[in-house]
Amino acid sequence: MDAFVWFTHQPASASWLKRELADKRPDLRFAFSRPGLTTFKAARTGVDGASSFARAHGHSLGRAASVDDVLALAAAVPAGAVLHVFERDPDRPADERDQAIAGTRAAALDTALRAAAPGRFGEGVEARAGEHVLDVIVAPAEHEDDGIFVGWHRHDASHGPFPGGVPHVAIPPGAPSRAWAKIEEAIRWSGLVPRAGERAIELGSAPGGASFALLERGLDVHGVDPGAMDPRVLGYVGAGGNRFTHHAVPAAKVARKDLPRTFEWLVSDVNLAPMVALKYVERFVALAHGGLRGAFITLKLNDDGVFEALPRLALRIGKLGATRVRYTQLPSHRSEIVAILER
């Protein structure tokens, strides 16, 4: 029996998502779409990890026009399921949305569903491994209402644990750049959380958004970038004494003696073609001497040529010794995705 599956994604990434799925899952047949949401008829079930561009994904239950319609479709999932109500991505970066409006449509529907069916859903929104999740998807609050789409998934490591995978994390006033939000979203989506006292190296660190986020989490951070770092990063001293060290040279010229003997985290967000960036990632993975717990590698997708190279990039990333590699496109991403490596 045919099933239907859905993917949410950035509207601008729809064509890349379809092309990637055509290669990885040729059994999928396009069924229905709205900006930021694409569904397919599937000859077989299971789509976990099928697309690097999916923000969230699962099995389709159908479209709804009211709270009662949603609750009728929800009969397909067990009582106590986690409820994820979220808005599709709009046609602009998450940090350019009006934060006074963004998310309000989803929040109102979440409240209405819980009020109409007390005790039907779990209290929290952070899903745990094995839990059933009811996904209720609506248009961005700043766009015209075009109905409700309902689906479900069973939570595992291929999904972010929050509605829509992970929400956009607002950039605080003290952060030097939007890279702060990118690393925070990657950590929250993956559940791979750095611990205070650990050490991280960031390639392409200037002006310091991601480094600042890691410093705030209590890590000692070494930033590799010939560019200037924000003074707030250079002068940071954490409660536990953690600090930032700037290596103001290209990644190829950092001397091994200037780095910590081991480090647990590698972050790369360099403005280079992914094939070039991976050369430096490979070098620093080797320099960690097996001590890495994880890595967050941003891959810039500036044109179709880079998209076509994704399978080759994945092969190289797969040889870095990770026990698990996951890919996603985060709310703060533009033409880029992140590879998350766990060792």
C-alpha cells in the first residue's frame, strides 16, 4: 500500500531537495507542495536521512481546516504523543523575520489543540528517542493562512527534537555575528552538547559569533582566521577561567605546537569551496589525536556545481572516523548546510 511522506525545508532549497531525493529515493513521486513543504507518494516507508535540505520530515496524515479536523487525524498516533506545531519557513532568512509576529500562528493553534483535548498530548515539546510526534504545520504568521497540514514521525537521531526540527535562536545583542545562532541551532538540533572545560577549535572564526557561543558555554576556544576578531571575544574570560586564543593565520599555516595537545570539538565555517575547506578539516581532525567528541562543519552551497559534488563530499566526510554523520539545513542558514559528526 502506498504511503505519503513530507519534508519541510527552506523555500529556496526546494529544487535541491527534490533532486537529492530523486537520486537517493527514486521510488518517491511528487504529490503536493506549499512554499517550505513538499510531500511525496512513497512505495516504501522510511525517509530518515534522505535529504540534507530537510528541516523536518515524517509520514503524512492529511490536510485539515480546523482544530477538530486535526484531532480526528491525530487518532493515528498514541495518546501522550509529543505535539509539534510549527510554521513553514518563509521566503526570507529567519533572522530577518519580524520577531513580534513570527511563530504566533503556530502558538495560537498549539494552545487551541491542547485546550480542545486536555491530556491528549505530552506536556513538553522536546521529543525523546522512540516517542511518537504529531506534526502540525501551518503557513508563516506573516503570510496568508492556507490551511493546516498534519503528519507524524517517531523521534530518532535523524530528527531535531523540537517543533520543525529546531527553532530559530535569536541572536543576542552581545553576539559578534549570526554565526552565534548557527552553532547554537546545530547544537540544539543534534543534541550533541559541548561541556564546560572542554576545548574547541574553530576554522574561519572571525569575527567570532560561534566562538563567543562556545566561550559562553565554558569552553576554551582556539580560533583560526587571519581576519580580525571582535574585542569581546579576544578579551573574554569565563567564570571557570576559559579564554579565547587567536591564530591569525590561514588554517594551513597553524603550527601544531601552538594548539592544545588534544581537543574535543572542531567547528568549521570558512568562506571557501567545500572541497577546499575539507582539506583543512581533515588536517585538524588528525591533529586532535583521536580526542574529538564531535564536529560541526558548514558546507557553502553557492551554485549547482557544489550541489552536484555533495555525494563526493559525503564520501570524504565519511572517512573522518565519525561513528555517525548527520546533515541538515538550519533556520539561520542561507545557501549552506551543516554536517554534524559524532565520534
